[in-house]
Amino acid sequence: MHTCIALLKKGYEVVGVDNINDYYDINLKLSRIEKIKEYPKFKFERKDITIKEEIDSIFERFKPEKVVHLAAQAGVRYSLVNPEIYIKTNINGFFNVLENCRKNSIKHFLYASSSSVYGGNKKVPFCESDKVDNPVSLYAATKKSNELMAYTYSHLFGMQTTGLRFFTVYGPWGRPDMSPMIFTRSILAGQEIDVFNHGNMKRDFTYIDDIVDGIIKIIEKEVGRQNMEGEIGYAEEIDGLATSQIYNIGNSKSVGLLEYIKILEDELGVKAKKRYLPMQSGDVFETYADISKIKKASGFEPNTRLVDGIKKFIEWYRCYYK
């Protein structure tokens, strides 16, 4: 939603594709779409990326020049419960979009990867050149697969592809299965919140506006001659052109879970009731992005402190949920 609006504000014509599945409250999804429809250059198509014919028809009718592929079955924990949907959406669905980009000579294909590909890597901050061969969840494995698939298409067909490894994105209109929404709802209701690994965890929280700024900077960056020295993350040169890239996109600050909860408590004016639990399967201790590569390539610079981002999120939450 935020990416669509940012592109529309810049004068682009945007076609949004979503199947509005019931992984979480569809009313929130529909509300987002109504917000984007305020812009006349937006068209919405309720289609499913896992159905080849539906995606084929989108490309045939609208003939896009660039594709920003942010659709996926998200969530590390849900991948333990319903693994099949991750293969269907994140592998088969990704392939349908990727193949259409090839057939239609798309100028630039940008897609969502994830910090989860780093698995249990101990070295921080995470760098694109780090080994990412040991995912600790099926969700992470599908995202690593996306990177490999995109690289292959770049190598074989000269497509410009860019994968962004997102680090814990939060903000207004966010997903209800993410901790800002879960914690806020529970704290306001006087219910306990689950604090995994007894609070001994850290995350690189990245505010949505910073993420969108990075997406726009990258999607508008055309293939060009680049100095590839030291750029390992699946970088490929064809006739001197870098056609496949992976970038971390995060706030580049690792914040402790208890510190993050304290910021929520202060903004809500309510003390959280905490239930301390061991680490969950598929989870990781810390995420922390080295963003020097994307900064060098595009000038990306996050500028939203966690305390300010949480304040904006809470303002939206109180307004939307009354």
C-alpha cells in the first residue's frame, strides 16, 4: 500500500494485484485498497499470483514497464503450521511473476527477500556477502530460493533483478501478526504478551517510510555500469552491466526486545504484563543490517528512530481501531 501511494505521488500509473486471502483480517486489506483508490492513476486487480492464467492476463492487458513484487506468504511461525502455502505462493507464485517479466521484457524486476535468509548467523551486522545456506524456517528457505531464481533469470536472460532483504518492517497499516500490533492490542486489553527467549532477543526495526524510500530509489535506478569490486551478493556482470543485485534494507540498529516493549509501554501509557517463554522454533536471536551496499548504490539512508516510528504507529492504531 505504502509503495503504491509513493509511486502514485510521483506520477506513475500503478496496477495493484492481491488475492485478499484470509491469512489475516481482510477488512484491513480492503481498507488499504480504498486508501490507494483515492489516487486516479491506480487500478486494482483481485488476482492470485499462484494462478498462471490470471498473472498472464495482467501482463497482457497492462503491459507494465517495471514490476515491484512484494506479494508473498509471510510469517516465520505460520510456516511451521501451513508449509504448503509457502511453496505454492513463494515458489510457484514467484515463478509465475518472474516468467512473465522475462516474456514481457520488463525493464526492472524488484522483489522482496528477507533478513530471515541469514538464519542463525552469529556475525553481526549481517552483510550481503555472508553465507546464507542454513535457513532455520521454510519461510526463509523460500526467500533464499527467490534470490536464486532471480539470479538465474538475470544470468540467462540479461534481466535486471533486485532483491531487498527487509529487516522487521513496522508502521501504520501493518500486519496484525507482527509484534507491534499483537503487543499493542494485548497491552491495551490488559492481557499478557509472550516474550520469547525470556526477552534476550534483538531486532533491526525498520519504519515503513524508510523501506518505501529505499524501494523507490532502487526501482528508479536503471541498469548501468557499476564498480562491482567487493559486491558479492549475487552480483552478475553481463557486458559490464550489473543485472542481479541483493541489498539489505534496514534501520542498521539492533534494539533489544525489552527496550522495544518499554517504548511501546511509554507511548501507550500502560505497563505490559509479560509472560516469559523459551525461544520458538524457526526464530533467531538477533537481526542487524549492514546497509553500506544499498547506501552506496542508491543513497538510501533510514532516518526514523524507533521511538518516533512507534509513536506514529500508535497514533494510527488508536485512530483505525478507535
